[in-house]
Amino acid sequence: MGMIYKRGNVWWIKYHRNGKPFRESSKSTKKKVAERLLQRREGEIAQGKIPGVQFEKVSFDDLAKEYIRDYRINQKKSLARAEISMNHLNAHFEGLKVPAISSPMINSYIEKRLGDNASNATINRELSALKRMFNIGANQTPPVVDRVPYIPLLKENNARKGFFEHGDFLALRDALPYYLKGFVTFGYKVGWQMSEIAGLTWNQVDRNQGIVRLEVGETKNDAARTVYLDDELKEIFNNQWENRKMAKKLLPFVFLNRLRTDKIKRFDKTWKNACKDAGIGVRLFHDFRRTAVRNMVRSGVPERVAMMISGHKTRSVFDRYNIVNDHDLKLAAKLQAAYLCEQSGHNLGTIRPFPAKNE
């Protein structure tokens, strides 16, 4: 049972939680105020909550530590990105007590990041990290956060829309050095992440059956993935197998660098020069990912199968990559015109843009 008592003219309360005594000022000279505060604290304890006075002691730094710990415990692959977001948040919120982090303060952070010319998408990743920190604190047993502030997200309109037409890809491949030709061909056809292709090893390949397999935990989204190689890719993998034998040391990787001393890593300058020589402008390797999805859907591959091959886990991302171009729009207009003609049984004719003067 708790109690109330006076210190000077101010009423204080005393209560116990897990056998430990807590004292807290009601900040009032009225006894009723202290009684209500004591009832509230005892109610919180009965529900397994930390008393409100303890919430006030929790800092942003405490939440940040638990956030990073959650990433490590769950072995999330985006830990490095989370730490980058945390560095920006630390610069603004470090040392603050949780109750002081309000929506106006969060809006101030957004304004500051916009002033740093950070993109909306980057700021949203940081805001999502902040919200996750609060949710982790609120979901602990017992909770260390009693409220999650409203955290607005900015509108994003920066989804990349680059993709390769087949002629562009062939021109780029011709301009690349020999050791990269098979690498980019595989990326163009299956739409895997560049790191997944670079890290591909021979124990993940069945050359006899023409199968490449990534097991659970070896992909970005932790889902297993299987790809059956077409004739061109089979030939590429056979060539890579023979190329492996020419190295001074047998390596486990399918795609080796120019000197055959390691797997393929960065080739930014080579890629940039090849794009220039091919006359296709600046492109990204990630454009292959969008292109592969689009090409599979257009060739009649069921969307669910295309997602399994490329490794897309969420439908929203898949839809964003299935981009139309001018050819698609022109074809849509022709198909609609043909349909309307079929419905009326004759050509729709020509509609004059403006009526004649005497009409």
C-alpha cells in the first residue's frame, strides 16, 4: 500500500514496485491531487506498467541502443543502413529524455534534414527508424515508453524508372570487357541483386541440370530462390567453369575478376565507360532488375513466378518495376482502336477538331 505525506507545503506520495520504494512529488499543495496521483501510480503497477516517473528517466540514447540490439539479434542485413540513419538522428535527439521528443521537435528535424538536401526517401528511412525505436520501447515487458509520438512521413516520388531495351543491353555487353559479359547477361535475364550474383559459388550451381539455387539466408530477403538456366546461360556457366581452371588458384566463385584472383567486386569506371561507348547514356546495374521483371511479364511468365525468380517479396515493389514505355502506350492505343472498330463494324472515321463557320 502507498502513502501520502507532506514536505513543507507540497504533498508527496510513496509506493512500492517489486519491493522497491518510489517517492514522487505531486507538485501540489492540495491533498486530493496527491491522492489521485497515488491511485494512478498504483493502477499502473497493477497493470504491469512502469510508473510514469520512470518513463521520464528513459532517454533517446536508451531507445537507440535497444534499436541497434534488435537489428543484431535478428541478424537483419540492413544493419549498416540502420546505423547510418541512427547517426543522423543522434545529431538531433542525443541526450534528450523521451517525453521531450514531441511532434514539433520531429518536424524541426525534418526541416533540418531537408536543409541538408537529404532526399524524402532518406528522411523517411530515418523517421521510420525513430518510430521503430519508440515501438520497441512500448512493446517491452514492462514497457519503457508510455506513448509513441505522431511521426509524419514525407511524400516520395523518386522511384527509379530506368530499364534496358534489348538493343541497349546488347550494345552495352559488346562494350564491356570479356570477364563481365557473362556477369551482366545473368543479371539482365534473372534480375538478381549485383551482390547476389557476385557472391554466387559453384556449390550453388548444378551444371548437369542447369539449375542455380540460393538457399534460405543467402538472399537479401532471406527467401530461397531457384533459377533454371536457358541455353545461353548454360553456355556461359560452362565457359565460367573452364575459365576457373585457368586461374592460379581454384576459387569457389562463378564470376571471377579480370585477373582471376577473386570474385567480381566494383567496376564503376568500367561500367561508366561502357555505357558511354555504347551510346546509351548513364545507366545503373540495378536497371537490370527492373528490366528482367518487365521482360518476364511481357513474355507471358506468370507474375508470381517472375517474383520467385527475381526475388521480389512484396507486390508493391514488383508493380513499381513493371514499367511501361512509349511502345506499350502506342500498342495500347492501337488495341483500343481495333476493339472499338470491331464493336461498330466499321472505321470510326475522322473527327474534325473544330466545326465549320456555317455550322
